[in-house]
Amino acid sequence: MALASTSVDGALLALKIAFIVLLYVFIWRVIRVASREMRTPQDSFVTAPLAERHEKRAPRPGSLVVVSSPNLEENERLELTHEPLTVGRGPLNDLQLLEDDFASGRHALFDPRRDGVWIEDLGSTNGTFVNGVRLTSPRHLASGDIVRIGETDFRYER
Amino acid sequence: MSARTRELLILILVGLITATGFASVYIARQNEISPESLSYAGFFFVLYLIAHVVARFTVPDADSYLLPMAALLTAIGLTEIYRLGPTDALRQGLWVVIGVAAFAGTLITLRHDFRRLESYKYLFGLSALGLLFLPALPKIGHSVNGARLWVRIGSLQFQPGELGKIAMIVFLAAYLHSKQEVLAQGRPKDFGPLLAIWGCAMLVLVATHDLGSALLFFGIFLAILYLATARLLYVGVGLVLFLAGSAGVYETTAHVRDRVTIWLHPWTTQAIPCPGHTALMPRQECASYQLVKSLYSIAAGGFSGTGLGKGTFTLPSGGNLIPDLNTDFIFSALAQELGLVGIAAILLVFMLFTVRGFRIALVAGDGFSKLVCAGLTFGFALQTFIIIGGIVRLIPLTGITLPFISYGGSSVVANFILLAALMLISQRANEAA
């Protein structure tokens, strides 16, 4: 009986130590990855409208040149501001594509952020393409990129 | 190595931790070493394996550490609940199964695009209100310890406010995201719907004496408002309103005054009148009995604790030393059995969960996801702070659950839905990269 209770106590002590050690091994594993990721550059998650925060120092974000379009003038240049610009066939868009039957009501969004202009598809039927590749998530635009919305092609220039 | 394979490996580690913890409780209880003690860890491991497989199919690129951290906290919580009372543990085990089912259900339903939830924002706002209001209804509403937070249908008890919290965060994020341009300019009329829904929620919470949740909702509101507008002014105004509101509630509500007195002066040297008793007794034997005994329990743990299963939680007569030990006060039970080393580890896991959540908000591609993710994570962190801060007497104690650990079905289910939401947002952000 005495022997049994010693072995129970011994087992409990071993389990107690093992529990704490394993717990810290777990934490160490998670921290290792977290600290590695924290060193990579990142955006802020304060999502304030960019215009307000940066209007004083940020340069103009660039412009869109119409390459081909059913209703817009070719080579027309549209200056982007720091406000996001929505594009689509519907009347509530900042830029309306009236005769473009392949454009959705709310089609895409040009979103000027601190690190440049991003394009985002707003769930359009026919998709938004950058240099012929269909967007699956917001994408950072580089100067000279061709953005296709419906049957309208824009060239982004900084 | 893919994100899910990494998750599986770390889940195996969680399984080992669960096995050691439960074996310790089981051996201490039975006073003999037997292999049965491992069956429980086996059950847990299979359950999380199912969650893992669902995640593998629905969110293959999502963060690898969220599910293991939630699994670990739930397992530790359930182990401690079993240690305090095996019957409660059985019911809680059932709730964890339901929680994992809710997790899987959320992932499967929303795997294509959770962002469509944004268009149902008013539905979320109103259902948040509905859920908060349910316990106040006659017949199904039910009070526990002076706070009317429960809904009872048959033998099933549920605290709908926990789900209301998530619905409210989705509403706030969706509303603020769609209106952030105009809100930042500060025209009062744009705030109308926002203040109406949120104000009603605060009223319901204060009226039902759910001060912990009221504090939580207030904090979440200010945090999301700041994240969406970057105007510190709103936070400042909010804090001033909070102080004014607190002072008002303090003056008018005896219940709140008692909480503050218990917080500041839990011990008295002289016997004072005790509500509900005719005899005079010191406050630590009366109104602050629970808090003081919980502090003694934390102190008894010392540096390395008594070991799981070996703490003292019952009176020599067999009654419970601390009321509500497995819900609001589970932290002090764990502090006694795991000691400073162990409880610090658990706090670290909470902190890391929060860090991962904010990290996902950072990399999320669109504003709505960022706000939902940061809002949910902030709510999780603030809730942990409110209850632990209350237990260690940093702030006045308000009864609220410790996420993933406390006994309580609604809390477990709500937190698993929160976990699923973070993983969905993480999946979308990582997919894009």
C-alpha cells in the first residue's frame, strides 16, 4: 500500500512536470513563427480613408488611359484621386460604362492605398483582368498594367 | 510543409498535453495508475482531427496555429471542469462537440465568400439585439445570480448574448466599412442607425445587469470605430461618455456600488451588517467571500502549483469552497493547480491567439475582413482581460466567461464560430499572397 501511494505520487509529479514542459514547447513553436512573420513589412489595419490621412504628403496616385472602349473616348486620361474609384454599368459608380454590356452593375474598384493603387473585383459576372489574368483577389497595379473591365481596357500609368 | 500539415503536427502536441493533464487528474482522483485515463485524450484528439479534416478541405491555406490554440484552451478547460465535477464535464464535452460542429458548419457554409455577409448588415444588427433581448422575455428567460442572461428551453440552458456579440461585431464592421468615408467627416446623421442599434444593446445589457458584457460591447464599439475612421477624437469622446455613464450607473444602482466596494475593500477587520444574514460578519465572510476565497486559491498555487487534480476546492464538510468555480472563477482553480508557471503559459496562449488574430487583420485584403477580424480578436482579448482582471482584483469583477475555458455551452459554441471566422479571413488573405 505504501509502495502504491509512492508510485502514484511519483507519477503525478512526473505528469505535472511533463504538462508544463509540453505547454511551453507548444508556446515556443507558436512564438517562433509569430516573431518571424512580425519582421516582414506590413500594412496598418486602421482602415481609415486614405485621402484624409495622406492628402498632404502623398503624391497623386496616377491615372488611367482608355485603350479601347464601347463608350469612352480612346486615349482619354482619367486622373485618379486619393478617393477609391468604383467602375461599373450602374448609375452609382464614380466611372460609368454605359454601353459596355459585359460590365456588371458594380464591377471593380480602383483603391489608392499608401503603397500604390490596388484593383479589386466587386463580384462581377465576367471578371476583371489585369494583363489578361483574371483577378481572384485585390492586386497591386504597376505602371503600364492593362486592366480589362467588361469590354473596356484601361492602361494604368503613374 | 503545408499550413494544414503544420497544424496536424501541432495538434498532436496538443493531444499529448491533454493526455498528460487528464491522466494527472484521473490518477489523483482514483489514486491508481490506469490506462483508462488516456481514453479522454483519445476522444479529444479524434474530435480535433475531424475539425482539422474539415479545415483541410475548406480553408487549406488558413493560419496553422489558431485551431491548435483553441483546442489546447478547450482541452485544459474541460480537464479542469472534469476535475471539479465529472457530471458538468459530460455536458460540457457535449457542448464542445456541438462547438466543433458549428465550426465545421461555418467553414462549409461560408467557404466561397464570407464577404457576402456584409450585405445583410441590418439583419446581423437586429439579430444581435434579438439575442440580447431573449433572456428578458417571460417564460424562457431565466436568472442566475441576479443577472438575467439565460434562456432555458426544456433542460437546455443557453446564454444568447455570446452569439449576440459576434452578430454585433459583424454588423458594426459592415456598417462602418460601407460608411467609413462619410463617417470620417463626422456628420451626425450618418451615425443614426449605428447609434440606434448599439445604444439599444447597451440599454438591454445595463437593464439586465450584465455589466461585463456592457463593458465588452462598449470596448468593441470604440475599437472598431477607431479602426474604421482613424479618428482618436471618437475614442476620446467615447471614453468620456463611458466615465460619465459609469458614474451615473454607480450613483443609481446599488448592485454596481456593491461591486466597487468589494473590489476596493474586500477585507474588513470589523463585523459589518451582511445582506441576507441577521448576524454581523466581516465582509470577507459575506459579500466578498467568493473573491477572497478565489484570491486565496491563486495564492495557494504558488510558483509551480499543486499539480492537476491535487488542489483544494472543497470544504471539509464536502461543500464547494468557491461558488461558480467552473464558470467565472475557473482561472483561480487553474492558478492553484498549475501555479504561476502554468497560468502564465495559459495567459501566453491567450496573448498569442490575439497576436495571430491581429496579424490576420493586417494581411486581410479588404476593409470589411479587416474590421471583422480585428473586431472579433479585440473582443476576444478584452473579454479575457475583463474576467481575469476582475479575478486578480485589477478592475471590479463582472461575471463573464473566460473564452474556450469556462464551463458554458453558449460560450464554447460562440468561440468556435469566432475561430471559424478568423480562419476564413486568414484563408482569403493567404490565398491572395
